[in-house]
Amino acid sequence: MASVDLSDLLAGTSENLGIEFKAWMDTSNGEVRAKLARHIAALANHGGGYLIFGVDDKTRKPLGKTEFNLDLFSQDAITGIIKKYLDPRIQVLVEHVVLEGTTYPVVVIPPHGARPVFAIADGPQDDRNRPVGVT
């Protein structure tokens, strides 16, 4: 798979079905993990694409350095989310791309075949057993 050119992905006119921009976030948080799993499934089910951390989804501007440890965006961390929340378990590639001195994690999500990828687990639940933060 070719290396990701973050400049090219940011140069597009808007977020589309193949590119999701996410601000820096704590991927060890159960609510965040469940939401990310759904985004990964949606991208896989719509022909594949990119999930890019550290970029404002409205302005498409890189947010610069983060206080979060980049291990939260490692191959193992993202694979762990997929293993816990998605079926079938798809194979993604996490690349760390440097732009203007800051490292941005980019999850490369391949298209999935005829069987859709779906969530098999919810994130944290409230006292009524409803998923927290899922809208």
C-alpha cells in the first residue's frame, strides 16, 4: 500500500465518505473507542478510506501537537478497538505522517467485501443499560 500524503488529503474541498477528520482524542476511553469503531465500519462499508487524527473536521486545518501519547493511535491500539467492537475484524494500517514537524496518525481502511462490517459491542452504558454518548 502506498504511503499516505497528508497534504493531498487535506487539500480536498470537504470531508467526504472516504475521509474522516478527527480532533485529538483519548482512544483509551470506552465511549471514544465505540464511536471510532463505528466510523471505521462506515468507511470500510463505503469503499474504504482514511481516518485522520489531529485535524479539525470543519476547517480541515491540522491542530498541531497533542498532549496525548501517540501510543493511543498505534497499530495495536486501533487493532484493539476493531477486535473488541467490530465483526468481521478488518485489517487496517496505521501510518504516522509528519507534517510541519507534527506527527499525525492516519488509519488506512480498506474496502470490505459483500458482508458488511458492523458493531458487535457498545461502549460504556448508563444505569439504564443504554450506550453512553452514542447519538
